[in-house]
Amino acid sequence: MVNALPFLIGALLLILGLYLLFRRFSLSFEAKYKAGLDQLSRLLKEQTEEAVSEGRRLALILNSMTEGVVALDNSLHITLVNSRFCSLFGVDYSAENSFRGASFLEFTGSAELEAAARQVLSEGQPAQTIIRRYVSGTEQHYQVFAAPLKTGASGESQGAVVVLGDISRLMKLELIRKDFAANVSHELRTPIQIVKGFTENILDSSLDDKEQTRRFMEIIRKNINTMENLTTDLLTLVSLEDESAARPAMEETLLAPLIAEAVGMAEIAARKKDISIECSCPPDLSAKLYGPLFIQALINLLDNGIKYSDPLSQVRISAARKENELIIEVSDNGIGIPAEAMGRLFERFYRVDRSRSRSEGGTGLGLAIVRHIAMLHRGTAEVESHAGEGSVFRLKLPC
């Protein structure tokens, strides 16, 4: 028993040592394991937050785009869409989650769009086209870009992305440009042909008949004046539309002297038809204006009133301040304007009576110039008229 005691004590000490060693190892492993878990947890949280932030950033970018964007799977069902695309098709974007997985055709109602997306999926190549839609009775044009969504090393298609850009304004401007070029060509062709024809007549004649030669030369001069007036009005219109064109500063100016100058310029044409011009303007009325352009607008309006008024009649011009607007009116007792022409009166080259306008030497640009001068002053040009009852042209400029 005496000899077994040390052995027992030694065994107990060994067991205690082994326990303490295991305990220490266990605590160390547990601490390391816990630290590892904490690190993994922090990393996972950071990545999750980053993914959420990235998703929000992507959504913010997509929803700030002026183009409509939609992503589709291989079955042409919606997986992602931005607010602009929804607005183009009259869908409330706040209900985004409700139409994820919806059919692309059912969402857009456009067979052309579906055909473009299907073509991209079948060919695996980007495609673009232009489609037309009617929204509230108005024709809209959209530029469509579609491309396959490919992921992984194999480049296997996972769907398609479609981008829609509204190019209605560009198409309208292009139509205006084409019409403008066609109208200019048409307006110049007639006087050029007349000048050419009478010039050839003069060259082919013996020049003995001075009276006939003089008559031919008068016709040539009249048509040259027509072309000169047209080119002058064209240059004026181009200058008004050019936002980068240098202009003098707007100045606070009394209106009465400007109106008097415009009336003086128009009286030459008025006297030929025995038409009187009546003016009404407070002597102290003033406004910030581009003086020369304002005079040009008044001359065009007075000339228009004289042109379409009968001899021995009267044209009236008045100016007054109403609240925060300057109102200038030019009225006549002329032939008036039919209702169907009212909406187009300020368009370039539009004439209510083409034959009368040509005989009076009009270019068809006078009222378009008036409108652009009003817009340059941040104002508007209006007309009030009835066929056979005369017309009132009105400039409204902010004070």
C-alpha cells in the first residue's frame, strides 16, 4: 500500500496535467473557432450589405435613365425593369414586384418589341429597330436596342435586355427639316424660272421694242425682290433659332418710339392701298426688349394686316400692360382666317391664301418670325379671327 501511493499520486497528477492540457487546447480551439466564425459572419454581413447597396445603386442608376430598360429571361418573361420603361407603357412602377415574371408581350402589347427580343434570343446577336406607337392619339417613335444576356465561360444566353429611347422629337425635327428644305426649293423655283424665262426672252429679242424690254425687266426685278425677301427672312429665322448667336442685351425701352418706327416702315405699303394705321400706346409704357427684333415683329404684323385688308380700311396697333404682361395687339377688318387654318398660321411657309400672298410679295415666313421673336422674349404669339370678320394678332411678353 505504501509503495502504491506514489504511483497513484503520479497517475492523478498525469491525469490532471492531461486534463489541463486538453482544457487549454479546447479553449484555444474554441476561441479560434469562435474568432473564425465572427470573422466569417462579419465578412458575410459586409458582402450582404455591399450587395444590397450595389442593388440599390443599380436601381437608382436604371431609374434615373431617360431610356426604358427591361431584362428578360429565355422565355421572354420580365426579370428586371426600370421606371422609365413602365411609364412608356402606362404601368405604375411602384407595383414592380407584381409584374416580375410577367409576359413581355402582355406587358407591352407590342408584337414588334417581342419580335425584336425573340430575334436576339434566336440569333445570339444584338439588334436594333424603330417602332411606332400611338399614345392618346399622338404618334410616338422609339429607337429599340436589344442584346443577349450572356454569362459564364460558355457564353450561354440567359435572356435578353431591351433598351427603348423616345426619339419622337428627333423624328419631328427631321420631318420639319425635310419640309423646310422642300418648301425653300419650291418657293425659289418659281421666281428663278420666271427670271430665267424673261432673261432668255430679252436675249432672243432684237431689243428694238424698249417698252416690252422694260416690262420684262420689271418682271425680272419683281421676282429678284421676291428671292431677296425670301433669303432675308430665311437668314432672320435661322438667326432667331440659333441659341448661340450673339445678341445685344435686352434694354428697358419706351414702346411708343418703337411702335412709331414700325408704323413709319409699314406706311409705305399702307398708302398704296389707302389704308390708315391707328396707334394707341401710353407714352410712359416701357419694357425690357430686344428693340430691333421687336420692331421687326411689329412690321411683320402690320404688313400682314395691310396685305389682307381691303383698300380704304384701317389697321390698328395698341400696347398696354395687364398685370405682369405686356400686350401688343395688331387688328384689321380684312378677310379673316378660317377656323381650320388657325392652328397652322405661325408655321413656316403656311399661307391661308397662296395666290394672294404671292401677288402681295409674301414669303410665308413673316408670322413664323413673329412667333420666334415672341419666344426669344419668353412670350407668346396668338391670333383671334373669324372668316370675313378681320383678325387680331396678339403678342404677350412678360414684364
